[in-house]
Amino acid sequence: MLRLCALAGFKDVGIARLSLQAGSSRLVPARRDAYVIRLLIADHQRKLGTCPIEKLTTRTKKSSPSTLLVRSTYRYHPDTQQQAMAHLTTNAFTRRFLTATARPTVNKLNLSSTRAALSSLAQYPQHRSPKAQSSLKSAAPLSTLNSRQIQTAADSSAVNPDKIPSDDGEKFKITLDADYYQTYKCDAPSLELEMTKAELVQMYRWMVTMRRMEMAADALYKQKMIRGFCHLAIGQEAVSVGMESAIKPDDKVITAYRCHPFAVLRGGTIKGVIAELLGRKDGMSSGKGGSMHIFTPTFFGGNGIVGAQVPVGAGIALAQKYLNQDDKHATFIMYGDGASNQGQVFEAFNMAKLWNLPAVFVCENNLYGMGTSAERSSSNTKYFTRGDQIPGLQANGMDVLSVHNACKYAKEWTTSGKGPLLLEFITYRYGGHSMSDPGTTYRSREEIQHMRSTNDPITGLRNRLLEWNVIEEAELKAIDKQAKAEVDVAVEEAKKSPEPNPETDMWTDIYYKGTAPKWMRGREKEEVHRYKPEECKDLM
């Protein structure tokens, strides 16, 4: 399967992305991040003597009183399609935006197989158009697809099935794709990792369960049982599961508001998370924290202020160093591409490097900060290079094995005394930024469906487990059913949990006992009253 992506903006259609798949003559434009297709057509005309592109259909939609969206479907003529595709793949200005796969059965966005595909098309004459290339450079920035090119499929790992042991607890080697990682001032991790069949199955079970939990939260929100903010991580399960499988319970994690899977994997419960979302007393924060403020002894939240958790995470790493734990444990400090331009993030980078803290800064790059694409908000979308003196590593965040390997490498780096490391995981959320965001006003439904069908982390691992004969399909279906049943039971138990008592519970868990200042009223529930002025004099 050969997939070509050339970004194009139609003169009479507005902005569109042009996508062509081999075996199909349809090109379906989406409406963002584009180049000018008329230059592409002109280049075809000049080099091939004909324009193989024709318009099939046009649809219009009024998105607002002042905005009319026009969407057109184009196709290549069947008799010139192969020649046109060869021209696209060998043309200098489109080669940069090409993604392809050498495997015929699975759709992937894979950099290494791009080279293989180009090599397989070497029999076609190479066409270059300096004029068109110059025009395209002036039409839009060339970095438009940089952050998307690393998105290899979730099942790209390779292994020799003959070497898989029969014992579930015996380790065997898995070789990752050579283009899984990009580095900055450091060496790439080894592409070989050792896993057991039991560990792989546990990863699958965790990811399926986390998605079921988030789907349950989605349903409860739509039933108006969950109020306020709610940010779901559907599609990003590989990051939390891959990280947790690579680190130890005594390592520390702090993240932003898309935190539910981390809370469960770091010692919480599904019931505790759902009850917290419902505002019930059995919630992990007694119903007072909500979606963004969930904690465990080794998980420091869930934080609602964009980027504010990053300097706090640096402080946790400082505590580890102060307590002489920096040779054993590390702090993983999560933030998103939307927070990457915050000044406090760069300040935390500086202090962590200055003091050589055991800090792993982790950018979950899901390509959109709320409704703004990374290309529109950041002049440098290679977030793993932004640490200045801090080395960086970019990895495929849609593959749980890639995340596992990167996190294992990062912990070994920091605990060996090399100081902080910056990780960037290229991932994707299927839903909107939050429950109030449909997620389809700034990206197309085709884009979302493409990511679901070609890069889903659960499907990718599932395919590999079956291909490697790690587990039977019937057993995977049983795991799916168990995950659904577990979440359903937890939801029902959470619904039965009582609501907090505002007269008493509001004043608890504010200060650790004995640390509250004397002048602060409401330290305990017995102090829930208004102080008289004369009483305050004795407390100052």
C-alpha cells in the first residue's frame, strides 16, 4: 500500500490537504495546512504533457453566516495514475511530504519505508521542477508536516516468531523500527528490547481498560452526570501504559489535565476516578478535585493550569536529589505541545540542567493545543530539541513498545548522573480537547478516521500479539469483555457513592495536620464559624 500526502490549497476551493492512495484514484482534500495545487497541476502538465487530475464532485456547507466551506473530490485518470504517482514520489518538492509503507497489508506512516518505496520506484525517470519548488517554498512554510512524519503505525515492531518462547514469563527480543526515534545531543536507545508474553498481554489489558474507562466517562458526561471540565485520553493510551510499564512504583509522575489513566496506573482505582468525576465522596480526591485534580502518593496530578506542573515537577526531582535518591528514581514531568511555549517550562529546563536533576521532561505532542495546530503556534515543532543544553529524544507515541523503550532509556539516562532528558511522544487524541470541543472544527473527520484506522495503539498491539502467536484471538476477546465488565462495575459502584457533606468535608484535606497557620480559620471542621474580631488578636 503506497500512500502519498501532498499539501495543497485550491485557488477556488480554499485550503485543502490532498491525499492519494495507490489502488484508488480518489484524492480527497481536507481543509487545512496547505500548498497551492495549481502549481502541482502545472508541474504535471509541464513534465508529463498532460494533467491527470480532474474534479469529481463539489459540496458546499455554510459553517457560519459569513463563512462558506467548499469541499471537492478529485481523482487521477486511471491511465496516467501510475506515471503521476512516480512523478510525485521523485519530485524534489513533494518528496519532503511523502509517507509510504513497504508492507502491502497495513496502512502506516513510516519514515523508513518511505525510503524503501522511493527505491522501488527507481525505474521511473526522476523529474525535478526548480520553479515549482521555489514557488511552493514561498507559498507556505516547509515545516508543515514535520511533526506528523514521525507517526509510524502502532504495529511496526519486528520479531522472529520462531524465537518466541512457550513460557509466558521468559523474555524474548523485539526489534523496533529504525526510524522510531530522532535524537538531539544524545544517542538513540537500542532498537532491541526484551519483553515477556505476560508483559505484552498486560500492556494490552491496561490499554483496553483505560480506553473503556474513558469511554464510560464520555457517556456519563453526555448524560450530564459529570459536570465541569473533563479531558479524555482516548487514543493516547500508549503513552501512559508504555511509561508505567517501564518505570518503578517509587518513580514520580506529574502531568496536566488529561490524567485519568495515569491516576489508575499509579495506584488509584477506576472507581476512584469515576467517583471523582461524579463529585462523590469515594472519589480519589473525595469529590472535591474533579477531572483535573487526582493524586496518589507517587502521582502528583492532574493540574489545571497550563504548564504550571512543569516547575512543580522540577521541584519533585530536586527533592529526590536532596534525599540522595537521584541514582535510583526519576521524576517524569508531563506537558503537552500546547504548554510548550510557556515561559515557566523553559525556566524549569534551565534549573533542572543547572542542578543536574533526575528529571525527564515529557512532551505529549498530540498535534493540537486545544484547537490550534502545533505548526500555527510554534516556530519550532521539534519539541525534543527545545531543551537547549538538555538532550532530547522524539519517539512514536502511538506504539506502546516505543514508549516503553524510550522511558526505560530516559530513566537509565537520568539515574546514571547525566542529568535531565527531554522526551517527545508524537501521539493523537481522537476526541476534542475537552468534552465541550467536538474536535472537528479545526481538523477533518477524514484525518481522525485515518489515525483511528492506521495508528490506533490498541489495534496495533493486538495485531502483533496475534501475529507473534503470543495469545489467541479468543483470549483477547475475553480480555476485552473483562475490561468492559470491570469498568461497568466500577461505574455502578461510583454512582452509589454518597456526595460530600458541604458542612464538614469542605474543610478537610486542606492542610496537613499541624502545618496550618494559626490565623487560618477552617483548619478543622470544628472551626467552621466566623471568627469575631477580638478572637483574631490572639491568633496573630
